Amino acid sequence: MATVVLTPDAAGDIAELPAPIVARMERLVVRLGQWPNVSGVKSLRGDLAGHYRLRTGDYRLQFRVEQRRTTVRVESVRKGKKVFEEEEVIEVKVIVEKAGHRDGFYEE
């Protein structure tokens, strides 16, 4: 499971869309919580390398993914003895940066 975060710009972009599209965008945001098991995601190239997009009809969400690896020390009891093990935990954050219609979407 990933944590999904909308930037203020993305939240504003979504709020300005027509109501039926807002509902579809909200469903896309929920789907992003299942990262990396999200179908329909495309990697962007060029200046936007490292970013992704997900579409619904003529509308797009642009996002990036941040991963942080941490080591956690886990204590357990085996055969009456305390055993310490280290586990690597990967925290995934999906950051939605932009939303809008496909026309002019990638132009600044």
C-alpha cells in the first residue's frame, strides 16, 4: 500500500473540473494507493522523466513516486530466548502534482 498525497496545485486543478470528472479523478487517486499494482500508468519521458501519468477519458493525473527504505529491528521470542532481527521496510509515497484535460496538459 502506498500513501497518496495531492499537492495544493493538483487539489485545485481537480476542484475546477466538472463534477462527473471530479468523481472519476477521485477514483484514480484511490487506485494509486495500490501502487505499483495500478493498470494504465505510463512513464513520462524527456523533461518529465521520473513522472507518470494516469488517464480517464480525456483527463490526466500526473504524479511521481518516492520510496524510502528503512531498517526496523524486530524482537521475537524463539524457544524461550529473545531474538532480534532486522527487516527492511519500504515506504512508498505517490505525489499527485497535476490534473487536467489532455489539451495543453504537458505544456507549462
